[in-house]
Amino acid sequence: MIYSINLSPETESALEVKASRLGMDVEGYLRQLIDKDAQPVNVQPGTPLELSPPIPASPSDIVAYWDKVDAFGAFSDALDSSGLARKLRTNAENRAL
């Protein structure tokens, strides 16, 4: 099946960056996102859908959820974490109230 969508130049550029960081082309990256999100739903009529993920019960559940939603590496552009922390602290201290 083939779908065609119009994307803003900003969205297209963001997808290209994310795909390249994963070593993929945009088409493969989008296919991976769609495959991950479009799992079949087996629901009986009249059964309410669970729209949000369950609250993680343990630290390992939290890590598994973060891994599932690709939270790891979200700030991969911030290689110097202590430098980023200093910059954020300085910005917070110098902002106008």
C-alpha cells in the first residue's frame, strides 16, 4: 500500500536528521515508526480502549518503557552533560523574574 503526505520543510528536515542519526533513510525510518505504532488491536465491541500506557511498577519497567519510546539518546547532541548543566543553571540564574 502506498500513501502520500505533504510535510512542511521543517518536518522533512527533522525526519532526515533523525533517520541519519540511526543510519537509516527517511522511508525506512518512517516505516519503522509506523510498524511500531500500528500493531493490531484486538478489542471486543463495547470494551473501552486503554489510551495511555500503564504506570510502570518497577525501575526495570520504567527503563523498558523509555527504551520503547526511544527516550534514550534524546539529548545525544549534548555530549558535554556537565557543560550543558552549567549553561542551564547560568541561564536560570540570570533570567529576569
